[in-house]
Amino acid sequence: MSGNREKKKRRLRGEALTVLPLYVFTLLFVLGPIVYMIVLSFLTRAETWGVLPEFTLQNYKNIAEPVYLETFWESIKLALTSTVLVILIGYPFGYFMAKLTAKWKKRTMMLLMIPFWTSSLIRLYGWIIIFRAGGILDKLLMALHVTEKSVKILYTYPAVVVGMVYALLPFMIFAVYSSAEKLDFSLVEAARDLGASPMKAFLTVSLKLTLPGLLSGVVLTFVPSMGLFFIADILGGNKVVLVGNLIQEQLMKTHNWPFAAALSVALLALTSLFMFLYRKLSGVKDLEGLV
């Protein structure tokens, strides 16, 4: 008996040592920065550089100013627009991708993953070549006699939306695919045999069973789209300001670190709210599609 207990203790010690690096990494690089950011958000900005160790709530009060609330609202509207477009494109793509043969699933997944091998900045600069005056899109529209003059798309709101959809679409596709691949399509056929119309069978069977993947894709799309400031910078030309742009400006230009931290905490709280709603609506704890 004592030998078995000793073996059990050694096994538990071995398991503890195995997961110890993970806990250390989480404490140092995840929990540590979050705690630092929260503490910094309650400190006072120094007159020239840095912060003063003086507790204040002024940083959070400043967020309630109309100009910053407007930035949050514009970010939410852009996130909603991008998410709706990503759903309309990504959900059918991921759903029908799950119905392909194993050979074509691999090929399609490879095509979706290839763009990730290139820097997102380089890919976004490619959209500048397409959207600029006299660019590829301009020449195509004029060749088709759709327009007679150059269309000013670059550095506009639609250009930023296209950039957001392009950057975030794969996350929706993979999330829906991960959920749809587990779907037993014989259930859809059974619903059709019992007299359900194609739309009713989709709504009552397919959509319901793939809802966790859809909601996961919404979270993976909506939350990042509020903070991808580099897309707004490159394709919006500083005409579209997101919360991410505001945080970057407070950090790099005005050096108001406490206020930037307060904005980050507010964005983190909003993210946590969406994660809570996702878990409540889907009934699952983990995001799907993280493959």
C-alpha cells in the first residue's frame, strides 16, 4: 500500500512539474500585464513624462466625454457592419465546406491558410493598389463602362470595412466549419423526409446545431474589429478612428499612459461581456474554430 501511495505522489509531482511552465507563463505574460494595465489606469499622468503614484478616477471619467464615447460608438458600428458581412459570406462558405469530400476539404483549408503565411500589413498594402485612383478596380470599372471617372474608394469608410472583412473572414469560416463538420447531415435529410421545407430544415436543424460555431465566429470577428487600428490607418487614412487608434494615439503621441490603460480596460470589459453572452447563448465554454 505504501508503495502505491509513493508512486501516486511521484506521478502527481511529475504532472505538477509538467504544467508548471504553463502557469508561470500565464502569470508573467497574461495575468501580469492585465494587472499592470488595471493598476496603471487608476494612476495620475505626470506633467511631462510617465505617471505619478496618485490614485484617481479621472481617467475613467474622461471616457464618458462625448468625443470618446463617439469613438466607441463608431467602433461598435464598424464592428457590427463588418460582422454582418463576415456572417453573410463566411457562414455559407464554412457550412458547405464541411460537406466537401476529404480531398477538397484539405485543398480549401490550404487556400484559406496560405494568406496567413504573408504579413497582414503586406496584404493590406495590396488593397491600396486595388483601391487607389487609377488602380486595378478603377481600370476594371471603366473597362466595363460602369463608371466614367475614377472612383475614390481608398481612405474611405467602405475601404476600411473591406479590409476588416478580408482580415477576419477566415476566423468565421473556420469557426462555422468546425461546428458544421460535427453535424450529422442525415438529420437534415430526415427533416426533409418528414415534410420540412429546405428553409425550415435549415433553421430548425442545421442552424441550431451550428449555432455555437456561428456565435464563436461572431466573437472572433466583432471583438478584434474594434481594435485593429492598423487597418483603419492604412485603408482609412486617419479618417476612420477606432478605439485602437485612440489607444495608440494616447500611448505614442500624447504619452497619456493612464488614460490609454483606462481605454484598454474598458475595451477588455466589453470583450468580457461578449464572451459572457457567447457562453450564455451557445451553452459552451470554449470558442470553436481555433484550429
